[in-house]
Amino acid sequence: MLITINKITKFHNDKCIFDEANLIIEDNDKMGLVGVNGTGKSTLLKIIAGIENYQGETIITKKGLRISYLQQETEFKETDVLSVMKAHHANAKEFEMKAMLNQLQLNDLNQKVSTMSGGQKKRLALAVALLQEFDLLILDEPTNHLDIQMIEYLEKYLMKLNKALLMVTHDRYFLERVVNKIVEVDATKIYTYDANYSLYLELKEQRMQTLLSQEQKRNRFLRKEIEWVRAGVQARSTKSKDRLQRFEKMTNIDKVQVQKNVNMIQQQTRLGNLILEVENISKAYGDKVLFTDFSYVAKRFERIGILGVNGCGKTTLLAALAKHVEIDSGNIIHGETLNIAYYKQENNDLNDNERVIDYIKSSSHSLKTQEGELSASVMCERFLFDKQDQYKKIGQLSGGEKRRLYLLKILMQAPNMLFLDEPTNDLDIETLAILESYLDDFMGNVICVSHDRYFIDRVCDSLLVFEGETIQLKNSSYEMYINEGNDKNSKDASRYEAYKKQKEHLKKTQIKLTSKEKNLLETLPNTIEEQEQLLHHLDEQMNELSIFEEIQQLSQERNKVDALLEENNELYFNLLEKEEQIQLEKGLN
């Protein structure tokens, strides 16, 4: 056992975040922390990390407990990558820093922090957190701003981790594969489930059904007791004191609080025949070309996901399609009826000193929906901002609550085309599930950039995939696209088998190959296969290493094997070509 949280209580201004909540963290726990935005997930992480005050007690049962904590947003004072690592790890050796940075694909040690993308900064923060020696690793939204390849690397790293882990993440695939416990923050209490994400959903449903059943029984009891208590003023003095005390105790029990969800609004303007046409557009920043000659014609009700590594130009493409960024060449044509609502990564128009209700009213005082005209105040309530919250200043909201507020303002524009740039960042899982259901019924088009594999798989039926400087349209879901990539090796194997069969056929009639060449045609396929397996094995070894010198040694060995493999492949196909020429000459004769 590492830590016991015992009856902690925490207030933010007049709002109770935790009310005598409890939590135990064991040595090998891998915990995923979930809950609606604003319930206190990040606050709990800070309490455990020792940087937030509270009432109650935290009992550290492991002597000299070491904690490494990755905050949701990290600002670095240092100017470049290596300086950041040295400032946070004064006792670490430089080759250890370089090895960790290399694993997280940060190869330019002199890169200025000010020039780094959001994804690069997140990887740098991860490098700082993971290099530290720890017994407990605390991660607050570690997948935000990471591309899918890096998310998959981090997922594998944490699956192999033999230390305690506590993290907040909205990535449901992450929760499903990495954690062995789910910790839920709900209505000022903390509930722990020995489960991954899918089992947690089942267990939570069982818990809520049990509580509601108990609530119904309690209400029936109270109705009878109320009748008894009110029966006859004359008899009141003779009533059982024990029964009166029991009645008072039952009436003081808090009612079961059914968790509220965001209530999405279905409304949009009509789409015309012409929606969005893109003709041979290109965009570059200086010498860096993002994409060239990209064309696309939007079809009615399409759901398109944009995929690619950090920095390839996904956000720029989305901004260009919205005409928020000027393209270098080509044309972008918007239909006359097109009404785009653009949900950006950064909600920069939020003013911390503005009240919630005023922010929404600045977009619209009311909204016409299928249910009738709804006021801005009613709309706020549907997005879980009650009357009291509506008059708070935006600066008092949590990061997730701000994103939910921004989403409300976007949807109030009655769009028929939604541009979503990383919509899953900082939104809680419950809100994401409601958003996904909303998009199922949305009578318009959706184009989104997201690194959330579950969200892309759930929402999108086609993909725009960055491949170098080109963008390819894939008429498939994310899962199908990934499976195609996994099938590549088997397809290569099939082509190899075809060559092998062809070679066996040609062997029967070869008349000019030397005995050495004949021998090579027999042995090279096995040699090539062995060298490919060796390369794969070396790659796996390098992924597991953290010491720079060992990585460098294996890298040199890999380069030698790769060079030999290339030579053998060229030799083998030259021999096959010679065989074909022999057969051609024989046919002519």
C-alpha cells in the first residue's frame, strides 16, 4: 500500500468538491480517474501530489514515497529542450536524457520551446515526468495534443510499467487497455471499481440501480412515517421517541443524486446542393510544404476524420477549408447555404472576467429548436450550468467546463457543417458520449481532427490521411484503415510467395545460370526472411531500452543488417530477372 486518503473535504469558494471522501492506492494499481468536468479530478491529483490544501488526512504508508506528476498544462521557463531536461533532472546523466527524448521523438535537443507545437510540448513534459524515479506516476490528460502514433507508444509504455499509476484521461481505449481500477468522482464522493473501462460501466449501472431501489424503499417508508407523525396532535406526546428519532434520521439522509448529462440540441440550417468544393489547393510555411494539389468534393451528411502525425498540417487544412487561413494556390468554394461552426483547439475568445450567461448571450439570446424557442439561460442549464453557475465568471470554471461552454456557443449557431479541431481535449467522457450521439443524428456534415481513436472510430465513416505532402481520401472507418495497415506484411508475404512459385517454375528450364547462382536462388529467400525477422527483433529491443549507449549500439547493428538485406533483395530480384530473360530467349528459339 502506498497512500490512504481518509475522509478528505475540499471546497472551491462555496462549492463542495469532496465531502469526507476516501481512496486507497496500492503498489501495483493502475487507476483511471473519471467523472464529469468540474467534479474535482484534477484537484484530487493535486491533493495526492501534495500541492493542494484540504481537510482530512493523507496517510503515506510507503517510506520515502516518490511521486512524479504530469500536470494538464505545463509551462517551461527554460529556452530549449535539453535545458528543460537538465533543469528538472540535475542528477541525471545526459545520455539518459537523450535516450528518453529519443523515445518520445524529440531529436532536436536545441529546439526552442517557444517554437514547439502543443504535441511537442506535451512530449517534453512526458519526458520530464517519465525520466524521474517514482513509486507513483500521476498523469493529468497525458494524451492531449499527442498524435495517434505517440498515444499508442505511451499506451504500450504504461502497460509494461511495474509502478503505481493514477491518471485522468478521456481516451476510452487507453482506459480499457491500461488500467486495472477505475476511480469515479461523483457528487463529492469517490468510488473505486476493480475493473477496466468496459467492466466499470457495467458495475456502475448495477450500483446506480441498487441506490435507486433503496431510494424508492426509503420514500415509501417516509410516506408512511409522515402519515404517522401527523396523525392527531393530541396523540403526539405519547408517540415512541425511538420511532420519531428514526424518522428524523431517515429524512436527513441525502437523496440519491442521479448524474446529469449534457442535453444536446438538434437544430441546423438546410444544406443546398453545393456544400464544399476544394480544387487543387496547396499550402506551405517557408520551406515546409504541408500539402499540395489536394482536391475534395463534400457529399451530403459525410463524417470525415483527418489523420496524421503532429505538425503535418491537419489544423491548417481545417482552417483553410473554413477560409480562416489563406492558401497558396487552388480554390475553395462554399455553397450559398453553408453555415460552418468551427470548434477550435484553443477557445481564445473566452474572457475570464465575463459571466457565463453573458458569453452565451453574445452569440444569441435564444435559439429556435424542434422543441420551440429556448432562452440562453435554458440552453446553459442543458449544458449543466445551473442558475448559480450562469452568473459565475468564466475564470472560475475548470478547463473542461470552459470547453463545454465553448461547445454550447458553437452549437447555438445552428450550423449545417461542423468543423471540430480536437473536440475531445479536456471534455469528460460523459459529455463526449452525448456529443457522439448528437453527431449520429446531426443533419449536416462533420469534418474533424482528433487523436482520440475511439471518437474517430465512433463518429467518422471516411478519412483524410496525410501521407507526406499529399492527402489521401480513404472511404473507410478508422478500424478498417488500421486493419489495412496491419495486413500490409501479409500482402507483402503473398507477393513474395508469388515470386517464389514463379521461381520454382523457372528452375525447371534454366540452362545458363551458374551453379552458384542456382544455389543463391535456393538460399536467398530464407536468408532474406531471417534478416527481416532480425530487423523486427532489433526494433523491439530498441523500443524497450532507455539507456542511450545501448540504443546506439543496437542502432549500428540494425543499420548493418538493413544494408545486407537491401543487397540480398537486389541480388535476388536480379537473378529472377535473369531467369525470366533465359525463358524469353528459349521461347524465341
